[in-house]
Amino acid sequence: MSRFASFAKSLPLSGRIGLSLVLFWLAVALVGPAVAPHGVGAFVDQDVFSPVSSAFPLGSDYLGRDVLSRLLWGARYTVFLGAGAALLACLIGTTLALTAAVRGGWVDEVLSRAMDTLISIPSKIFALVMVAAFGSSLALLLTITAITYVPGNYRIARALAVNVVSLDFVTVARARGEGGLHVALREVLPNMIHPLLADFGLRFVFIVLLLSGLSFLGLGVQPPYADLGSLVRENMSGLVDGAPAIVMPALAIATLTVGANLLIDALKPVEKQG
Amino acid sequence: MVGRVSGGAAPRSAISGVLPLIAKRIGSALVTLLLVSAVVFTISGLLPGDAAQETLGQSATPEQVAALRHEMGLDRPALTRYVDWLGGMAQGDPGRSLVANMPVREVISARLPNSLMLAGFTALVSVPLALAIGIASAINRGGRLDRTLNVLTLSAVAVPEFLVATLGVLVFSVKLLWLPSIALVSEDASLWDTLRSCALPVLSLSVVVIAQMARMTRAAVADQLDRPYVEMARLKGVPFRRVVLFHVMPNAVGPIVNAVALSLSYLLGGAIIVETIFNFPGLASLMVNAVTSRDMPLLQACAMIFCAIYLTLVLVADVVAILANPRLRAQ
Amino acid sequence: MDFTRRTLIGSGLAAAGAITLPGLSGPARAVPRRGGSIRVAMQSSSTADTLDPAKGAMATDYVRHFCLYSGLTRMEGDLRPRPFLAQSIESADRITWHVDLRRGVRFADGRELTSADVVHSLQRHLDPKLGSKVASIAKQFADVRTDGRHGVIIRLTGANADLPAILSQSHFLIVPAGEDKPTGNGSGPFRLADFRPGVRTVVTRNTEYWRNGEPYLDRIEIIAIPDEIGRVNALLAGDVQLIIAVQPLSTRRIERSAQHGILTTPSPLYTDLVMRQTELPTGNRDFVAAVKHLIDRPLIKRALFRGYATIGNDQPIPPFHPYFNPAVPQTVLDIDRAKWHVARSGLKGVRLPIYCSPAAAGSVDMASVLQEYGAQAGLEFAVNRMPADGYWSTHWMKHPMSFGNTNPRPTADLVFSQFFRSDAEWNESGWKNPRFDMLLTEARAEADEARRKELYGEMQRLVHDQCGVAIPVFINMLDGHDRRLKGMTAIPLGGLMGYRFAEYAWWDA
Amino acid sequence: MSAHVAVKDLRITAGGKAIVDGVSFEIERGQVLALIGESGSGKTTIALALMGHSRFGATISGEVRLGETRVDRLDDAGLQALRGRRVAYVAQSAASAFNPSRTIMAQVTEPLLVHRLAGKEEAEARAVDLFRALALPSPETIGARYPHQLSGGQLQRLMAAMALITRPELVILDEPTTALDVTTQVEVLKAFKVAIASVGATAIYVSHDLAVVAQMADSILVLNQGRTREQGAAEQVLHAPADDYTRTLMGAARPHARSAPAVVGKEALLKVEGVHAAYGKVPVLRDISLSLAKGATLGVIGESGSGKSTLARVIAGLLPRSAGSVSLAGEELPKGLEGRSREQFRRVQLVFQNADTALNPVQTVGQALARPLAFYHGLKGAAAEAEVARLLDLIRLPAHLATRNVRQLSGGQKQRVNLARALAARPEVLLCDEVTSALDTVVGAAILELIDELRRELGIATVFISHDISTVRAFCDQVLVLYGGTAVEQADAAAFGRGVHHPYTDLLTDSVPEMRAGWLEQARTRKAVLAGESGDDLCRFLPRCPVAIAGTCNAAPPPLRSGDGLALLCHHELHDLEGMSA
């Protein structure tokens, strides 16, 4: 714990704000449903779009459900689905990028063409087809969002890797007789971590955005559950009145994504010292 | 070694210098297009139902479905249809739309200019804005302005597009009555009306794409600001503004145009939500339409266009990067 | 009145459609005036948009077709068919019908409308290649032939007192003979100015319309805004003057505006929960009874539809219908009774997915409501929301539990025979009841109104008690309009006056 | 009359640390002051302070006066007006200080234009004049070129043109010739000296090279860690240094010949025969043969682009040879990396020039050293730790550095780790590629000593690649002189010392500055006597050869002349060459 404290202390102010936001949302995602005052689908309010009250701390939604409870459930999907998909996308993208950069030649060419293919199919339409074909499920959502952002990560990771591969220490490793796996994982990858983290942060934002876009097209998380974007979407009618049912999820998305990126941006100097 | 004075790139050879690159790219673009069509063919094969069923709807009788299938040629094996379609494409004919019952070329040509116009306007608005934000952030690296812009652009991206779009409509159309709430684009509309119609869609799309471009601009400019030639220019007494515009920008242009190209390619296929909200007759909604009606020739054509535009943008970006960099230009 | 007493049987819901807007039904009901150009926002349009009435699939098509073509009969707000292009339509045995056409009606190209056009327009539905949406209804046309230049004889395969009502549907609008692919050349109130599938339709007033002084509007542009909030915003921003399918939640916004109003049309439209009788556990009678008692109808009416709905009783005839049988007891939320049924069925703790989709209005939220109460009675439902794309072909009726959605039909016979008869193609729950089938055939041919009501009453009870379909509410149709648009009344066959507003509406500016 | 430039009690601090601490000096108008010291001594920081500029947000205090102007009191606008107009700067690396995407002309004339001292046409005319004065080739058209199209020496002279174009009062030259080949350095220095004198500017010359300073400076200020160690007239500081530190610098400037010859085996360990190599289609090595016994040292010298680094890469297999053979203890090595056994990899180790880039920045010293131990010898855990400690001891570094990240090391420490990593393999052949050129003289000398010691102790055969002929001469048993990918001269140490050399070797030797004033003026600037390109078979040095024979050198390939432990490619007879190099 003290290591964590010293880590937190080493961050600049923006990083500490980011860290607290991330921790907050992580906590909400983990224990939110347990502390939610009502069930995620419980119809508890006679009225809809109620303002903030003691009974409903964040008001009620378009069906008279408790916004706080739905938010506490919804954070789970956005945090885990978003982070999971971003992680998966970066994992796949970076692995392919390292392969392309280290192997070069036709491997590079084939992978790059494949990525061009993927990137040029509009993601939401891809999602539409996949959901129509396979039905909606969390695993499919995760797959779709991850696949959508693989090419973007690949492009960036490949550019980084190609840069690192041309550096002397990689040549040293090759001259030592090291195999491709060692070169990729031990020599190249550690030198791309920070830009990759920054890319992960941005990709996370875009995945959150894509998830809410999918909910707009009716392809999101299965009701009565809803990710934060779906919460915004389903309560759009409350926008005119500035109902907390729409303001709160929107605010939640903003704080979560900005927090994650502030934290990631702040990690850079720490890494340099370490 | 010392007297390397002869040779080198005269300006006129700059364009001809990139021609081999363009030729090579067109070659690999054809491969990519083929791949895209194969992927579209494969995943659309997973879709339940076909164009005949979707056209006839719930009320169809089996005889009707059979008859329509025959008319649409859906009674032939899928692979045969795909190969036929490929053959047609090779001769520049994208076939007939199964549902609209007219040449795909006509269906597309009614929508493509709209999409290009929307993307064009959005680019005109968002690219300069993104550059301004990126440069301002880079110059003030770590400063208050930088951090504010960072948080602002990030949160702008994360907020769902439909929320931004609807908020824009509420404010500018419903409350202020300044702008139309829907895009009424048609040939007979005046330029002014068209511009007004596009204002809100452009705003909504810009919010999404600005952040990525601004962040890349910031990174590219910041990277250049650390270079010795920037310090040298300052030590020559060159004003900072001039340093940024005349010294830094030509060198940062490569990565920036690349980010711009990627973002702009999103403006076509990714505009589905904006097209839906503003009733904008663009390509993305046409493609969704093609999916739901199982209109394979139309779907393939849309996919081809998106892919071709993406590849073109990336190629243009690379060519710009090469032309901006004398070193690459010479190679 | 040219209808004979006999032909009028079976054709109407009495006072159903008499609900009008406060702004329109006031004492100072002005005389319609000519002029004005409006833009109408529908829900959806696509490349499948068509000018062929037989192929009309969406509200946008119906509106377009009613603008361009005229039909033999027309349904008014009281849901009684009136002769239209037909001067009279009569039958002694309800099998062979004689139609006498109005004289001097011309198509847009100037040609006179004759019996040949009518024969063509009715018979073309029988050609499977055409892909008519009403092919199955048209199957009862045993023979359609001309009887002179202005007479048509229609012989049916069986007695059907509802033929005039059936012919009022947009699919049976009259197109010129010889046109295999109609291009908008009709005898309707408007003429086609611009038609771009998936984008817009523009029609302008037909100055030679056969009904004198009509229509009133000069020009109508029909577009589609799929996003409901976008549609309401467009109305409030003044970009469109009329919108279809307003969500109940948006009514407050429209009503708050002094310039805009809502047209409410109570209708037999319903979204129903389908429990397949052909498989388990949904085929278990106690399971069905339990689910019916787990539906909180007032909550659905209040929360999902903000009161813009009529509570249903698991059968398709709404309380405001003349054939409604009030003697059937109303099913109410009764968790204890549901528990008892669940216990009796031995299905406690069963896990079952419910397939729902935005394609069936309100079904996603209904499924959520059912899930909540199901949990209280020991039934674990999982909500499976499917995209609208492909829902009808892949999910509807394909799972033990799914949601369906039935649009208003012009007659009680149609809804019963299309959705509940044992051999009906869309017998959603796969319910088989010989008694019901017998009653249906009898009612169709029955000329006596009182006897008909009795027969339909028993059918309602059978469906309510035994069928695997739960109908929680009948949904009101809501249209939003600019208050300057006058002449709008409710016709319970669909939004926008049963899609025929163009014939009635006028601009008061 | 007061001094033209006066600095009093200059203190520059960054992050609470003083980089420059209490430095004061004065320069009379038209005089040249040299600031000398190693990296980190603060010499560049002081020079920049004269322009009111500091890097990394450092703060400047103390008095800086230029003529009547207090530079330290100027605001931003005042500084902008000062820079490039009254004070001009010539940066160390012209290659990076020129904007890569603008033409030379645009950059050279920019100071005139931004200060509105001349219109575009006049500015360009003045630039062309300066190009001519600085002896640049094609002065009329060189301005239309981009930096990457020009050589380092040309760029450095163009940078001087850019500085002098406004006729500034003060010119600051920051190590302007450090990155250049010696042969180029002479010409650049000469051009600078003339040009500065013609403008009549006062100058500050920042350098670590005492011999260069001797040519340029009127007075010298010796710096160490931000403090003045010694200050005085050039003559006095160079020839009668009062300070110990100055004496250390002087000592390191010239390598000592080694005390005792190493034990050299008889049999050839590494044998290179008739090797050719090319980058794509461009040939970079032609017909190189050499042979090296256990414990022996071969020095490879040549200018940049001569192919000397390529030779190391070819031996290591990084660049597959296109012809010829490389064998180790009689066993032929595969051409490229593929096919070499781990044992073959182990026996030949390459030490890169730049330790900054040759060490993986995310690793600790321990990790960097442990990898070859695990890879070649399977050492893990405590055994590996012990070996790492032994290696650190071997390269004279404290054991606790093992946990340190390589980025936290100084340049010299990094180069030692770089060396230790190669030694960890327990190699038989060590390829050292310019291992000292990126280092300060004192540090570099220490590294050289270390390599020499280690190879004696461990009996490693060493290929020592350098551009510094005196170093090679001092440390190597054999010398290979490369020019344009061809071995123009090959000799053992004794033969090399006798003074019979290829004309190119002579040029290299003559270009090394001597530590006496006036050397620059006397240095021979012998021009090529025959114009024209060298053909494929002709002598590659022909275009620059001052003693080429018309009708012979440009007609036939040079014959191989060999004598006692000496072989060279030249049309001149060996005894003729003896006379020439005298």
C-alpha cells in the first residue's frame, strides 16, 4: 500500500486527479451493483425524469427507474467492456505490429493489407452485420469493438516498432544471435510502452464512443442492463429538460474517459525516472 | 564525398518522383479492394434471409419468394454470383441493385456527392481547428492552455455523437431557430441553404474527429519543437510565430496529414449516426440500407467506395508527406 | 348512399375514430382553403421505396400511394368503407360482387380510368412474380372480370362480407392497365414531382382531381427521419409541419409549444408477447396463465406509453371496437396467482430468454417489465434484444418467447384470420382451436350484425383464455403537427389519418 | 576603452543546481576567446547566455554586456532584435541545426529578412558572396539545395555564412568542427578564420579540442563543472598551463603509445579474404582481405563513408557479404546472421560506436549484462549475478551500478557497460566501432586504455575502427586504411611508423591539427591535380589526390606495391612516396 501511496505522490496534480477518477470508477464498476439502492430494472417511480430527490438521488429515468442504481450497474459495462476491448485491440494490434516490424518483407505486406481491409469497413456497419448474424452478446460486443480498433493500434504500433527496430540495441541483439521473439518482446516492446499506453487511452475513449453509437443503432448491451452510452441514449427525451437521467451518465462518461487519459498522460515522467 | 554538388531533386522531378509510389500503391489497393469484397461476401453470407425475403416482408408466400429469387438471380449459388459480380467490377460495372431495381452506379451517384460534400465541409471546419488546437497545445506544452484543451477535446470525443447532434439541434434549431434541424440537400437548394443544412451535421462530426487530429498535431509539433533547428531559428532572431509556421510546420506535416487522412476516412462510413439524426442522404445510411435489405451488389459497392476512399486518403497523405520532405522527395 | 344495406355489414367500428384535436374540433371550424406547401417526416425510407401500391411495405409507401392513386372504396373515421372510385359495390351472397365505376376519372397521363384498369389492379396481386404484399388476401379473388367499360364483377372463393373494407387498403389502389411497374401515373389527389427512394418524395396538387375542390395543399414533400427525437426537433424547429409516430415521452414537448399539436389516434395496434404452444415450457397452460398474470398492464400503459394506450386483455379487439366483448374478465397483475400457476406447472426457476426488438414497438421495455415481475414469481427471464434488422425473419415466432407487433387491420376478420386461425401463416403462438376456426368462417359470411358480434365475442373469450398470446395494451398512434395544418382527424387504421391525410389536410395561414 | 564583451559573475541555475557558477571574462573587439572543457563543463551554456538564451528553463543571473547593451536586462523583443543581428551563433551539428525541409538560401538569408536589413534580392546576393568567400562549391546555385544534399563540411560553412550574413559584432562558434572528418576540419577552420576576420567580429569559440583551439583563439578559458579553472592568453594556457585540470586535458589530447606489446599468437584467428559487400546495388566494400591472430589488434581508419563500419558489420554478419570469405579459426562463417551457430555468434562480438543507442534504454545495467550470460552460457540466478559483478569490476565500475537504469549513466559509464556486454560473451574477436568518438577526450582515453588492457589480459583479437589516425597508430599492431570501400594501405605497426604511406594516409596525417599557433596557416592545402571521377577500376582516391599522374592514374588501375610489412595501392613507387610524405 505504501508503494501505491508513493506512486500516487509521484504523480503530478492532473495525474492524481486522473488516478482518483479511475479508482472511483473502478470501485463503482466492482461494487456498484452491490450498493445500488434498487434493482437495475426496478420500476420505482410513478413519474418519469424526476429531478434529484432524497428518494432518487440522481432522479428517475424515462421509465421511472432509479438513475443512481442504473448508473451503478452501467459503469460495469462501460469500464470493463471498454477497457477489455481496448486491451484486446492493443494486444492483437501490437502483436501483429511487432511481427510485421521484426519479420518485415511479405509478412509485413500481408498484415498491412489485412489491416487496410479491416479499417476500411465502417465499424458500425460491421457491428450491424455481426449482430444481425450472430445475435447480440457481451462476447460479441467485445469482439466487434476490439476488432474495430485493432487496425488503428496496429498502424501506430507498427510505426513505433519500425522505429525501434532500426535502433542500434536491436542490431546488437540480432548480432548476438537472438531470435525474433526475444527481439520483439524484450528489446522492442518495452520501448513502445508509453506511446502504446497513450494509444490505449485514446482507444478506450473511442470504444466508449463506439459503444454508445452501437446503442443508438440498438446493438448495445442487453436490457435491462445498459452501458453508460445506452443510458444517455435511452433517456434522450429528457435532454430538453436537462433531466439528471441524461446529464449524469454523460458526466460519468466524460469523467471516466478523461480520468483514464489524465492518468496515462501522467505516467510518462514516472516511467522515465524508474 | 565532399564535393557532392551534382544531382539532387529539382522541383519538377518532385511529382514524377512519387509516380512509382502511386503505381505501387494502386497495385496493392486492388489487392485490398479484393480482400474487402471477399470479407464483405463472407460476412454477409452469415446474415439470415436474402434480398427476396426482405423485400417481400412477412407477408410473402413461398411462391412469391421463389419467383422474386429467380428474378433477382438469387437462385444461383452465392459463389457464382460473387464471381460474376467480380467479373463485372473488373469491367467497371458494379451491377444492379436488387432492391432499388436500378444500376448500382445510379443509386450511388445520387448519394456519393452528398457524402463527399459533408466530409469536405467537415474537413474544412475541423482540420484548421484541429491544427490550431494542436499547435496551441504544443507551444504551451504542459501549460494551463494545453491541459484545458486536452481535457476539452477528450471529453468532446467521449460524449456520444447523438448527444452532441441532438444538443446542437435543440440549441440552434429549436431554441434559436438559426439552422435547420434536418439536412435538406438537393440539387435545387441554393448554396446558402445547403451550407445551413450542413452546419449541424458538420458540427457533430467535427467534435468527433477534431480530438484525434489535434492530438496528433500536438505530438508532431511538440516533437519538432525540440529539434536543434528550432533553437537555431530562435537564435537567428526569428519571431516565434514565424518559427512555428515556417520552420516547424513543414516538418510536422507528414504525421499530421496522416492523422487527418485517417480521421477523414471516418467521416464517410462513420457518419451513420449523424446521417440518421439529420436525415442526411449519404453513403453510410445507404450501406446500412443495403445490409438490412440484403442488397449485396449495393453493399459491395458501398464497401468498395469506402475502401477506395480510405486508400486514396492514405495515399494522398503519404504523397503530401513526401512532397513536404525534401529528403523523402529525393528518394 | 350507394351501398346497399347488406354490403355495409361487418364494416365498422362505430364511434372509434371520432377523437379529434382540441384545436381542430372547436366550434369555429373553418372552411378548408386551398394552398400551402408542407413537409412530412415519416419514420423510415429506403432504397426499397416504391411507386407500386401492391408492394407498399411501410407507412411512407402508403402515404405516397394514397397521394398518387385512388381506390375503389375509402375508409372514414368511423371505419365504415364508403364507395370512392366505385359508385357502388354490392353483392347478394357476399361471394359475387358487382362494382360500378365512377365516370370521367382520368389518370395523370390523361387516359380515362375504366374497368380494365380495375381488373388489372386486382388481378396482378395473384402473380407471384409481382411480390404483392396482399397476395394471401387476394387469393380469395376467384375471378375478376370486366362488365362493360365501367362495370367489374369480382367473384370470391368464399363468402366475405368485408370485401369493401378490404378494397380500401392502399395495396388495392387502382393503377393503369398495362403498367407492370407503376410509375406514379394514378388518379389520386396529387401528382408526382420528384421521387428518390430512400431520400424523398415530392407531390403537387392534381388540378384535375376528380373530387371537386380537393385536395387543398399545393405541395407535399415526404421525407423520413428515423430518429424520433430528431423528428420532434424538426417539427419544433419548423423544418417539417407534420410528423408520424411521436413517442409518448415527447408529447409534453410538443404540447408545450403554442404552435404545435398532437393528433392522438386510439387504435387496435398492439405489441404482443408470443408464447409458442408447440414447444415447452411455453406450451404449458399454467405457464401461459402465470405470464399473463405477471404483466403489469397499468405500469406498461403509464411508464412505457405515458397513458397513450388502452389496457388490453390478451385478445386483439380493443374496448372501443363495436365487436368488443366486455364480458371477458380483465386479466390483472396477480403475483400470488402467478406463483400458484408456476408451482402447478412445475416450472419454478426455469430460465428462458425473451426475444424482443426495437422492430416491435415497446417490446424491449415490456420484456424488462416482465423480467422484473417474473423474478418475483420464480421465473427467470433473460431479455434478448435483437436488432430490428432480420428480427421478423429470424426471431419472431422462432423462439418459445418473442414479441410480435400487429398493425391495425381494417376488419376484425382480418386480424383473427391472419393471426389466430389454426392454419394462419402468422399464427404467432401456434395455437390450434377447431372451434375458433369454425366461428371465424361463420362470422365472415354472416350478414346479421348482432349475430356477428356474438360470434366475435366468443372468439375473443377463446383467445383470451387459451391462446399463447399476451396483449398488454393497445397503443395509441401519435402524430405531431403544426397547428396551422387543419382538417386532421383520427382514422384508427394508422397514423396520419390512416396514411390518407393528404386528401383531407389544409393549410391555414 | 572598455572590452567589447564583458561577463561578470555569471551564474546559471537549473532545478536548484548551478550549471555555471561565477564565471567572468572580457573580450576585446575583434579577439577570439575559446571556452574549453569536457561535456557538462557549462561551456555551451555560457555561450548561449551571451544571446540571452538558456535551455531547459534555466535561469541566468550576473552581468552580460555586449558593447553598451546589457544583454541580461533585455526583454523578449530586445533579445529578438539582438539575436542574429548583433550576435550570431554557429551550432555544433549543422546537419541538425539546418531545417531539413527548407532550402539553404531561405535559411541563410532569413536573419537579414527578419531583421529587415535587406530585401530578398540583396540578401541573396550577399549570401552568394559569402558562399564564395567560404570556398563553397557552385556558390551561385548551392543555395537552392536542401541540407540533406550537402556534406557536413559544406553545411558547417553554410552555417557560418548564415551567422555572418548580418555582419554581427559577436559570433559564437559552438564546437563547429567536432562532427567533421579531420580532412574537412582543416578547410572549415581556415574558412572560418578568414571570414570572421573579414567581418571584424569578436568571437567565442567553444571546443573540447585543444589543438583546434590553438589555431583559433587569442585567449582561453578552461572550464570544469561550471567553474573557471584557468584563464589566460592562448599561448600561456597551452604551453604553460597553471592548473592541474588543464594539464589533464592536455595529457588526454594525445594518446600515449602503449608500454609493452601484447602476446600475439602465430596463427590467424580471424581471416577475411576478398570480401565484397554492397548496400543494395551500391558497392561499399571491395576486395578486402585481412588476417588477425589471437591477441592482435587491427586498426581500421578512414573518413566517414569509407566503409570502415561496414567491414565490422560484414564480419558480424549483419550485412551479408556479396563475395569472399570470412573465417574464424579456419571455420568459414555463414554470410548473414541466419545459419550462424550460437557458438559462432559468441566468438565474434561487436561493440557499437554510440553507447546511448546501443544499450536498450529500458534495461538496467544488470539486465543488459545478464542477457548474454544467459544466452551464451546459460548462467542464471546467483551465478549470473556474480558474473555481472565480475564484469563490472573488469570495466572498473562499482558493483552497485548493476541495479541502475542505463539511462542514468554518464556517457563514459555507458560505453564501459557496452563493452562489458560484449565481454560477457567471452569473445575471441572484438569488433570496436568508433567506441571513443562520441566521448570526451579524457573519458575516451580511459576507455582506450581499458580495451588495451583487457585484450592483453584476455587475449582477445581486436578490430579497432576509428577515424583518428593517432589513436590507431598508438594502439594497433596492424593498420588498414580504407578509402571509398577499398583498402588503399595495409601495414604492420613498424612499417606504418616508417613514414612511407599512400597519399591518402598522408592527407589524413597532415590534417590532424597540432597544438601550436600558426599550424593552420602552414597546413598544406594540396588540391587535386586531376579533375574527374574515378572509374570503377581506377584509383578511388584519384579525384582528391594531390600527386596523381596524368595519363597513368586516370588510365589504369593502381598496382599493388608491397614492401616490408607494408602494402598499398598506388601508381607511385614506394620510394617515391617516401619523399612525398616528408
